[in-house]
Amino acid sequence: MRLPALTLPLSALILLAALAGCATPQYQTTVRLIPPSDAQGRACVEDCEARKIACQTECQARFEACVKDIEPQVDARYTEALKQYERDLRQYAAALRHYEMELRFDWMHSYPYPFRHPFWWDPWPGPYFPPPYREPVMPTRDSVRAQLVDQRCQADCGCLPAYDACFVGCGGQQVTETVCIKNCPPDQ
């Protein structure tokens, strides 16, 4: 069987694009803080660090209290998620049975022959394609708890941006550097 003339160049182009995508350089951006050189600036930076630590401690305490408050709701949400999973599983099983029946009874229309007899039976069915939908995933108590924590509790209180602003306000410098870490081009 001869492939169309357009298929080979197209497949070669797709292969080259895939290989080129693997070789693109990867960069990482780092932020470096340079403290001020005078004693007054260093004392100011120490005050900034003390405020940052207090902010992070308070934020962690609020987060832990929020997680503790959510704990009674986890069981109710988990039971609800299991009921939804059962409904989704029944719907998936029905859709899968329907899909498999279509594959079994649609065998006459799966071949591209222009002139075929409508009552022709072929003992070799067409290729099997997996269903176009995914099987539902059974929820776990931990996943339900993690979802509730993500929705209701805030783990980041913005302490680091405030510290960075305070650090720069004290006379420190914030230097941002982008460095190649993988598939780096040769230096010119």
C-alpha cells in the first residue's frame, strides 16, 4: 500500500517539531537580596525579619485553626462525595454498555467500502477504540479534606512581599537573575 505523498513530509515535520521542543533551553529566575552596608540599614532589616517571622507565625496559627474548624465537615462532604461517585459510576457503566453495543451493532457501517450489501456479515469487526469519556475516580477522605482546606483556608498571608518591600525600604537591594539550567545554548 502506498502512502500519499503529503503524509511523509508532514510526519517528518511533526517529528522535527517534537525533537525541537525537547531541546529548548529551560531557565530559572532567582531573586537575591543584598543587605545594606550601614549599621542603621542592618538594624532596619533585622526589624523587617522580626515582622516577617511574626507574620508567618500568626498566619500558620490561623491556618491550623481553620483546618481544625473544617474537620467536622469532612465526614459529611465525604459521604456526599461517595454518593456522587456512585451516581457517576452508574452513569458511566450505562454509557459504557451503550458504547459497546454501538460497537457491536455498527459493524456494517464501520468499513469504507462504497458498494456493500446491507445484509453482509463480516466475522472480523472493526478496530476497538476506547470510550471517549473517562471512568470516575473514587474519592478518598484525604482528597475531600484537602479540597475543603484549599477552598476555605489560606496558607499564604503575603508575608514575603511585605518583607521584600521593607528590605528595599531599608536600603537593601533586590537583584533578579535569570539563569539557564537545562539545554543551555553555547556562550557567544
